[in-house]
Amino acid sequence: MTTARSRLRVAASHAVYLVVAHLVCLAALAGVCLRALRHRELRAFVAGRFGRLPPGPVPPNPIWIHAVSVGEVKAARALVAELRRARADVPLVLSTGTPTGFETARGLFPELYVFPAPCDLPWVVARALSRLAPRLIVLLELEVWPTWMRLADAAGVPQVIVNGRMSAKSYRAYRRLRWWLPEFDRLTLVAAQDEIVAERLADLGVPRERLTVTGNLKHDLIAEAPRERVELLRAALGLDDGRPVFVAGSTHDGEDGPAVAAWRAAGGAEAAHLLLVPRHLERVPAIGRLLDRLGVAYVLRSATSGSRPAGSVLLVDSMGELEALFGLADVVFLGGTLVPVGGHNVLEPAVAGCALLVGPHTETCRREARLLAEAGGLLTVRDEVGLGREVSRLLADRQAAREMGARARRAASGLRGAAAADVRLLSDAGLLGQPVLERCVPIG
């Protein structure tokens, strides 16, 4: 699947790119050297990125799945599960580009050969391809690297993108370079998350006959927290007195104050419990100071053991509980939307059956937010005043909140199926049973 560009243009663009890539890699290596000297795990990860892959049995001619970091690694769970169901006889390996992604992958996929992704230098990529001899490379979202693409292409290894996504900012950057790098027409297939991404990739050089919209893998992973866990948490947090629960989840700086104001506008502690769940735990002390200035009593989640002072806000300073906290909520305000962050995963509270409120900034979840809004499961508020008005209405009318949450759940459930569609696309294209390749890769 070679590029349609002229040989002269390919040679010139790759020559310039290789100079830049070596300089960038050297600068990055210098930046982590001191830390790597103190941390053995980081040393091993950096060595892996430069071609020294970790020990362990490498299965013959695997499908090589690449997920750059934690989010993509988690999304790969749905794809891996579906590939196993479809072709249990085809081995899988997985690479990732960050230390946290690497540790996450080893925890989620203990049965797979997991390794650091090679830096995009010819001698590093060639060594990885030679050792792995993959039958297929599957890149999650849009992890494309020019040298990697060129050498895999030269070796006859098909390359596909699944869960393809591209922000408007990335599209503008790629468009300035579209006649040079990366060479998107080397891709065998692309499974895009939505039509907008597909159109952007077509404009950047992917032939339209190789583009398909299959949805978002992350939708396949969203599930309501087990009811037993939710009820245990309700009792542990002192939320079992019958009052409704208002959760302000994944909040950013500038959103905690409006959430508190909305809760107060709805009647405060007499009307509902308020759970503040910041996106980043390092903000907890600052939120505590804000609550003190506002004269609002609060208790940290880490200090809660079944009872709380009357009227106190619960400030969550723990990781990994937001999904279950959504299961407790009657009304949710999802952060990153009143301030220009772009929003977070609107489907998690939707699947839990929560009446969902967001601000105007939903750029990173626009499609999902639109679908939920069209189904009547999500409302967009413009500002703090609008948030207070809707929180007051929904907490006062719990039946309306329940109906809104039910509509959100139904709409979210209908978005699943991307993993099955991706695997079906690969199977129909004959990419899951490629012939065994020799363990040698041309470098030119």
C-alpha cells in the first residue's frame, strides 16, 4: 500500500523528518536521563523505546496493537476482547508510548506481550518489526508516525487505524503538511469514530473507499456500576436518608463555585446532598479553601465513615469512584464544560441513569452530547445562573429527573458496538489471516 507521492518528494520529506526526529529524540532522552538513573522501571521503558524490547516469548506473526497512553490502552480492552472472540487462533501483542500506559497495559493484559512503542527512528522501528514480524498493525485513534508507516509499508505489513479521531486543531496542523508527511495514503483501512473525522482524513489523503465509520470503542466499555457497590457506597457516605444527590463531577478550576451556588439556589443541604468531585486531586486543598470562604461546611471522602455533620458537602479526594458516585446521583453536572476545557465522558453518567447538565464547552464529546440532548437526557446551561435554575427544577421534581435519566440511559446504550464493527471490517478485508512473514525488514 505505497504512497502516491513522487519518489523525490518522499525522499526529501523523510530526509528532513529524520533529522528533526533524531534531534527531538535526543532532546527527550536528555530530559529523562536523570530520572531514569533513579528509577529502574523508567530505564527499562526508555531502553524499550530505543529498540531494546523487554524479554518474554513473542508469538509468531501477531497482530500488533498500538495504544499510545492510558486512555487508548483502556479502549483497547473492547477491541482485544472482540478479536479473541472472532479469531482466538491469532496472537496479539500490544505497545504503548508512555510509562503510565505501559503499566496500565501490563495490568489489563497480563497474558499479552506488552512492550514500549519504538521511537520513530529507522534503526529502532526496523528492529521492532524484525523481531515481531506482525501480520497486521492496528493503530488506535490517530497514532501515525512517518518512519513507522514507511518501513511497515516496505515490509508488506498492512496498517489500519481503528477508533480514528482527529480534533479540529490537529486537522489544521496536518492540513498544512498534507503533501509531505505523514503519508495517510499508506493506510490500508481506517475505521473512524464519526463522519467528521472520516471527512478530515479523506481530505488528508486517505482514499474514501478505505474509510468506514464504526463508532467509538470507549462506548463499548461504559457500564453501570454494580448495584451492590453503589448501595454499599451510599451507606458508607451517609447518603441513605432519602434526600436527592447532586454530583458535580470532573470539575475544573472555576466550576466548583458555580456548583455550590446552584446547590444553594436549590435549597442547599435541606434540599439535597452535594458531592464535589474534582478532575484533578491536587485541586482538593484549593477547593477546601473556597468552601471555607463561602461558609460551607465540608468533609473529605477519605475522612467519611458512615456519617457526616448535618449539611456538610462531601469533597471527594479519592480516585476511581466517580462511576459508582454517578450511580448515587439524581442530578449530575459534568465539569470541564462551564470553562473552556472541552468536556469529559458524558456517557458515564448517562449509563448510570442520571439527569445530566453540562456547560457550553463540549468540544471533545460533541457527538455524544448531541445524541443525549436529542433524546432528552442532557441539558446545556450557559452559565452559573442557568445551572442553578436547572438544578433547582430537577431536585424539586425528582420524577422529571428520573425520566430524564432514563432517556439518557437508553440513548447511551444505543451507542455500543464499535469493537464488533471494527473486527468485522478487518475480517471482511481479509486482514486477520495474513500469510506468515519472514523475520526481516528492509530499512530503505
